[in-house]
Amino acid sequence: MIKVDNQPFINLIKLLINLVFMHKTFGGESYSSKQSYRLLAQGKETFIIKRKSQFKHMTTIQEKINWWQGLEPQWQKAINQVMLRKGEITDTPDEEGFNTIFEHKFLRFAGPKAPYPSVSFELTNLSGLAAFDEAEMISVTYHQIASLKEITHLKHLKNVFLDNNCLTSLEGVENLSGMEELHVHVNQIESIKPIESLTKLKAFYCGSNKLTSFDGLTEDHSDNLRFFVCMPNEDIKQKEILRVENTLGIKCRGIQ
């Protein structure tokens, strides 16, 4: 009896299934694509969509090594752990490893206290992401991040998740005019004034902070902003909620 090798056929079926799933998850500006960003940020998707290297200025292996050596040890460990699956080590990647790192488009580093952790320790800044200048989504949740300064030049960012950190200000976010979704609930933020220019925002989560007003929201936000999740914020008065809802036409929602 002739034995037939079915593995190539099985591999083809798997590939087709993956392509359909990827199209459903990341294709187009649809409800499912928005949900996929959220699922990815929460850690419910394990694969990463990749593109050509965004570190175009690094043309040699030595330049890549120099970049790596310039990273803080905490970020060397985090990248090895999350992107290369090598654990909490600072070892320099080989060329294949660098290619894997540089192809990432969606960056997720969830701290050890997150519902779906991907990093075994808490990061203290965003410096390790500064070179990812074509990243579209950054999710660094449940850490000790106190500033946005290292990512405010990343012009392609559309989705940023920085929940459960130590942010006291959104200073610098005004540079990210293409932002569509910003999650900063459970921080120490005192003002949302910097979002005034972010009129493309579709979702803004800023509950459980130290806000006393919603100054920064304008009528220009009302056309796109469908999810303004701003409660609880203990120092926000009812009249401020009514001002935003009645004057700007933006509904104030609570964290569910």
C-alpha cells in the first residue's frame, strides 16, 4: 500500500485558516479591527502582525548591536522576554533576533500584575520604545511609567494603552495628532488639556485619575469621540459632567 503524505495539505489548510483569521481581526476600519486592538493589548492574541523593518537607518549588524547596547537593562530583558521568548536576560540578539524585533508593529508589554502578563517585572519608563518610529499600537500596562516623553515623536501611533501606571501628566501627547484610542485609566493624571488637538480620538479612557475638570475636550472632539470613559474621578463635579454632555454633546461613561 502506498503511504500518502498529507502534511503539505494540512499545512496549506492551516495557512488559509490563519489568513482568514488575520483578515477578520486586522482588516479594515471595522468593529472587529477595533476589538482586535483591544484583545491584543489585553494579551488574548498571541501572534504579531509584522511589516518590513522600521529601523531603516540601521543597515549593518554593528548598528543594531550599538542600539541594543544603548538600551537600559530593563528594556533588554523585556524585549528578550516578550519579543524573542528568551526569558529575563540581557543577552544581545543575533541577526535573526534583531530582524524579529524590528518587524514588530504592535508592541505589548503587560506587567506582572496585569490580567494577561507578558513581562515578569515592572518597567519604569518607555525608553525602549523610542526607536519604533512606525509602531501603530503600544500597550505598556501595569508598570511604573511616569512620563510619555519617550514616545511623543512616534507619529504613526493610533492606539496607546498605558493603564495602571504612575502618569501624572499627558504632556507631549499633543504631538500625536493621529491618535484614535488612548487608555490611561488608573494613573495620577491631573489634567487632560494636552488632548485638545487630538480630534481624531474615537475612544479615551481616563477614569480613576486626579482630574478636577475635563478642560481639553472641545466641540471638535464630538464628531469622532464615541467612548469617553472618564468615571470614576472623585473630584469631578456633576456640573462638569453636564457641561460636557450638554454643551459638547459627549457622553461621560464609567469604567465597566
